[in-house]
Amino acid sequence: MKDTWSALFEPESVAIIGASASPGRPGHEIIRNIQANKYGGRVHLVNPKGGEILGLPVTASIDELPNGIDQAVIIVSAAATTGVVRQLAAKGVGTFVLAAGGYSEVDEHGEELQRELAQTIKDLGVRAIGPNTSGHISMPHHYTSSFFPLGWIRPGNISYIAQTGNFATHTQRYITSGESYGVARVVGLGNKIDMDETEVLEYLADDDATKAIFMYLESFKRPREFMKAARAASAKKPLFLLKGGTSKEGSQAAIAHTAALASDDRVVSAAMKQAGVTQLHDYSHLFNVAKAISTMPLPKGNRISFMAPSGAMLVVLTDLCRQRLDLAVPDLLEVNRARLQAIGPDWLRMRNPVDIWGPAMVHGIEKAHREAIEAVMDDPNIDACIVVLVVVDEFGRTPLDFFVEMAHKYPDKPLYVTFSGIKERMEEAKAYLEPRGVPTYPYIEQPFEVLSILNKARINMERARKRA
């Protein structure tokens, strides 16, 4: 029998109990997902009707399955799940994905079903994620157990641990269709009767396919062990957490969601800071930050340069940096300020932040931005650069390849782009730049927020390494 992690993330054989021939049903969509991602292992389908589904033969009963299948995905009712686990364990299955809801997140009867299931898992000595999970994703192995209609999933280096099904369902669908970064591993924990966030975190900390770990959690099953795992993980790679259930009302919603007993926000914040975990406060940061770090490095400091086509933008964004985001907007060395002045009109004093409108009108958008980016990125006082780019038809279609060139020329300094102008052109620029490694953002404050978060992550990692 394979070890737990190999069986979970690298199964050579999988059984789907509750396979369905009906499109839209969970037992059908999981097969479509597996096929769309070109999983290379053996897939065994079980449905009492037998026959064939999507070109795969269907076994009518569990008794007819071969022994020693690595993983079973059980998509049957809560009342039937425990008995199915027993049957499969007798066939040598050691790792389970338990999809059914209807347990302790619902009512007292569900609580009793969950206790029985948990005890069965323990008595049999098998391992499971769930119940009440939408599954998991392992793109290095081209595999997913998700039953949401995902289709092809873009492989990448970002991993998620989620006490929600979103990151193996509709949020993952958004990431694949709306962003250009991909995922390595995603685990929907569900009700956590067995495998929990601590174990998954320990695995991902040593996972070569994972560059950064993002977590959405509503509770901690083993708080002390989690803290220990987080301290070790944050010394190796960036670790981010969005904690749900921090308000009274949010805590009540968490109980209804996954029967989670949410912890006091102040206690959690202090503990995460001590463990080197960077806390997030917006759901969108789970992918806005992820796409930045997937292709760009952590900033080496909080000193940024930015350029915008508006004096008002320069003012309000400077206020944003200094008053809310703990980002510095330092003066440039005179040699680099003079380089900016050389491309600016005589009447405009060029400095950081960069008023790029005048230079763009004199030299054209591409030349002005290219030379301005080189001037600020060459400056030792600058750790990262953000460009607010005007995209309107009347100025012609600005070539965008120079942004990619700048990103390659300065691989140790993040370069982000945001936009002002025609929405359709913004989407076109995003579609060009992001697959080539330059993160873009539709709203002007977003890249500044991301840089601030990533700078905190750098500080947290440095502290964790000193304690290690």
C-alpha cells in the first residue's frame, strides 16, 4: 500500500464510488475533470447499473473491484458513506476523499453520523479528507478529485489549504479562466474528521512543486501543532492565511459552514505573527497576491517607485503608501533622477513618484516608460516598481513587450502593471502580459496592496529563519 501522501497526491489507481452517467451530477463531473487533465492512472467506476460512462467501464459493486486501489472518492449519501468506507478498506484501500455533506454542520443526527464515521476511520487505520469536501487537486500528477465542473486546470506553483470547497470549485474555475497563474496542490479540508490543516501544511512545506502556500481556515483542529508546523514552513516559503469567523456573526456562519469553532481574532493574529504567517484580510488577496508571487520574487524591502499619468494619482497613491500600507516612496539617487529629467519636458521636475504623462507626450508611451523603468530599477533605493499605464486607441496600440524585457532585466525586483483608459484594452494588455510573467491589476490600488503584503511576508520569513 502506498503511503498516505503518495496515495493522496500521486495515486496510480482511483475508485469513484457513485459514478454517474448524468451530466451535471457530481459523479459525472469528476470523471470529466479527470479526463480533461489527462490523468494517467487507472480509474475504476462503481455504479449498481454497470455499463460504461464516458468510455470507461463501470463496475456494479465494490466487491468486484481489484484489491489495493490507492484512493477512493466516495460520492454517496452521508448515511451510506461509513458502510462504503468499511467495504473499501476490506479491499485494501487506505486513502479516502469523502464528498458527502449532511454531518455536524447540519444537525444532531449529522453529528452522530460524523462521530460514527470518524471512529470507523480511526478503527480501520485508514486516512481521509472530509467529509463535506469538494475534493482536492494535484497538478504535478494531473489529477483532481473535485466533482465541480472544472475542466482543464492550469498547472503552477501556488498551493491552497482551504476549509471551504471554493478553491476546488468555482474559485478554481475563476483562477483558470480569469488569471494566468496555476496551482500545484489544493486541498478542501471539509469537516476535518481525520486529515487536517497541520498535516497538509507539513507536506506542502517540503513540496518542491509548491512555491507559496495560501490558507483559508475557520478553525484550528490542533492549534499547538499547527503553530509548530507554521513556524517551520514559514522559514522555507511564504505562508499566507485568511482567517474566517473573526466576527460574532462570521463565527456563527462558520459553525453552519463546517461546524468550525472559530478562535478569537486577537489571539489568532498574535499567534500567526509569532509563527511567521502573513495574514490576509480580503478574499480577493488569496489570488491577487498569489499571481504576483507565482512569477515575481518577494520584494527585498518596502521602498517602491511608481509612475502614473496623473498628478492626482501621484498624490493619492503616495498617501496610500505612507499612511495605510507601510510602503516608502524614497528619493532617487541624483544620477537616476537626472535620467528621468532627461526624458521629461523642461517645465516638469522629474522625481519619484514619476509623473510619466509629460515624457510620454514628448517621446511616446513606450520610450518614456522603458527609460523611466530602467532609471528607477537601476536605483539601489528602489525595491519594486508599479506602472499605471494609459491604454486608449487614440494614442495607438502601445507595444507591451518592453514590460516583459524589463521584468527579465531586473529579475530581483517586482514589476507590476495597472491601467487607466479603455476597459477592453486593459483586458488585452492583461492577456498579453500575464502569461509572460508580468502581473497586472484592474484597480489601481491593488498592486500597492499586494506589494505591502509581500513585504510583510518577506519580514515574516526572515524572522522565522532566524528562529529556526
